[in-house]
Amino acid sequence: MRAVVVYESMYGNTHLIADAIAKGLGGDGEVAVVPVEGADEALLNGADLVVVGGPTHVHGMSHENTRKAALDAAHKPDSDLSVDPDAEGPGLRDWFAALGELPKAAAAFDTRIDAPAGVTGRASKGIARRLRRHGCSLLADPESFLVTKDSHLEPDEEGRARSWGERLGAAMTT
């Protein structure tokens, strides 16, 4: 199995989750983890599975304005947040708009504040909808991985992401 894990990350949390999912998928196949700007058609061509994730901003997928606000927050003098190296690249909305064909099997995930989804929203729902519009079948329901109100991963979310990746890999072999 050849899989590609595509992520958008502002503070590195979604990137860490993408890496953990890839470790879970790793098993017997080839897995690439790439930021949105690196997920071109050449990389996706021939993949058996694409897993796509991003941060939840204002109840859904990020917008240009919410991405800018996240960067501004990280650059404030009293902030303990660090910006992911690929944060200033394109977002998932732009990627989906310019995208051609995708692998048939897919999964969607997000990172969001640890609060009820009705309060925070879930970027993974919008990601899943766009994956379906591109002809993908989802192997699992969209998944959320939780961060604190200070935008740091909750304990063991990376372990949970790795387990989710293992379940996705198992679903591909059945």
C-alpha cells in the first residue's frame, strides 16, 4: 500500500498528528507525509490512500483571514506558540480548489480545541465533504484530535493518532 498524508498546520499540532498517523499506517507500505504545498498530482498519482487533515478555525476549515490571525497570535511578544515551518504556505481550501484526481480511498482528520464539537466545529467534516466531491470513499468517519485552549496537543493524542492510522491501514487490507 502507498499512502499520502497531507496536512495544513499552523502551530505544528496537525503536523505532529499527521506524522503519528503515518507511523500507524507504516506497516508494510510506503507512506509520505507532506504539507499542503507539497501534495501535488505527481505525488498523489498512484497512491492507494490519501489522508487529509487541518486545524479547525472558526468552526471549520481555515480561511485566509483565520490563517493570518493564527500567525499574528503566534508572533505576539507574550506567545509561547511556535509557527510550523509550512504555516505560511497555501491552505487546504486552495489545495482542494486546484486539485485534480485523488486516490479512491481517503480519510479526514482535524485538530480542534478540547470542547464539544457543537461549540468548536470540526474542520474534518468539511475536508471529508471535499474528499467525497473528488470521488473518494472514506475508510472511516472524520476524526478529531484535541488541543488545549493554549493550542498545545492534549496528552496522548499522538498515540491515539497512531492507533487511528493502524486502523486505516487495516481497513485498506480487508
